[in-house]
Amino acid sequence: MTYRAAVLAFGALFTVVAFEEKIKDDFATKQNDDPLYKKIIEHIEKKQEFVLDEKDFSIPEVYRHMKNNLGRYHLVDDKLYYQSEKGLSLLCVPGSMREEFLRYGHENIFSGHRGVKKTKSILKRRVFWPCFNKDVEKWVRSCIPCQQRKRAPANSKLPLHPLETPLCQFDRVSFDICGPYPISEDGNKYVLAFCDHWSRFIIACAIPDKSANTAENRLDLNEFMVS
Ligand SMILES: [Zn+2]
């Protein structure tokens, strides 16, 4: 066996052991502490009706998921599992442990920080939770060590030039969109920021998406113009 093969084999063994460590002892208790899983477990164990009301779900995708997939949840040895479309029984990770599992799927002392595809493939063979794909993508994209290691392509930076001083208000303005942030009660998840370079006056407003149409419709500059 070559050195590389030995490292990979040990890495794979380490991954399996690390996973088994995570699901020991109080995993079922932690599933019961998760409000959504508690409701599903009671529905399965006590055959209680699962009342689905969209207002009870802060994330619309979770509501849609539950509406279509409640029948896929089942219990094995007191632990809640989800049957995937491929027929795999996937362990349901409670909200309190998702960060730990994301870290487990993304970071490995033998293979470093994996990309989105690899992180998903490691996790989705064993675990499940609603919005899994989105959470993995967000986790990998926001991983600081990965951002620090990412190299910019050669000559990708344009030279900076000082801007001319604007002559009056609204002579030069700039816009930017920040986010995504957690969805607000009004359904917004981005912040549109506007700055007038002459006065440094800033306007910020919440918007539901980052399309040009939404930004244009949301910010009516006429409201702020002084004639
Ligand atoms: Zn990373």
C-alpha cells in the first residue's frame, strides 16, 4: 500500500469513527429537543395528527417540504430517520447539531476543506435535514479558511482610480446590495444601500430579492430630491 493510499484509508476510517461518535448517547434526546422533530416523533409514536399550518413555519421551504414528505419520516431504535428518494434511511440532524455536522462534512484533517459538491456527498449518504443543500452551500461559501486560501485569477484586479469630486448632490451616486440575511416578517432578505457621493447621504431599504427590477421599484429617488 502506498503512503497516499494509507493516508486515504486512515482518513476514511477516521471519518466513519468521527460520525459514529456524533450519533451516540444523547442523539435521540437532542432530536426530541428540536421542536419540528418532536412534533414528527409524536405524530409517529402516538399517531397524533400533524397539523400543518404555514404560519408555524418561519422558513417557507420547510413548510413545503413537510407538506410533501411527512410520510418519509420513520423511527429506528428511537432515532428519527428520513427515507431518501434513493431509499436510504438518513439520520435526521436536529437544529442544535447541524453546525457540528456541517463542520464534520466540510473539514477533515486528512483531506482539508472540501468544496460544496464533496461536502454534500459526504453528508447526504448518512444525514438529512430540511434546507440541507442551502445550508451546505452557505456554510462552504462563508468558511473563512476557504475564503483566505482562494486565489484571485491573475490580472483579475482592475487598477483603482480616484473619483472626481461631485459638483452637487446626486451628481454621482452608488448602489450596493448586501445579503442574504434571515428572511424578515415582510419577506425581505437583502438590503439595498444607496449613497450620494456629494453629501454622503445614505439610504438603506429591505428588499425580497436582488433583481434589478426590485431595486429600481423599491428605491424612488424622487422622494429624496430637493428642487
Ligand atoms: Zn472551508
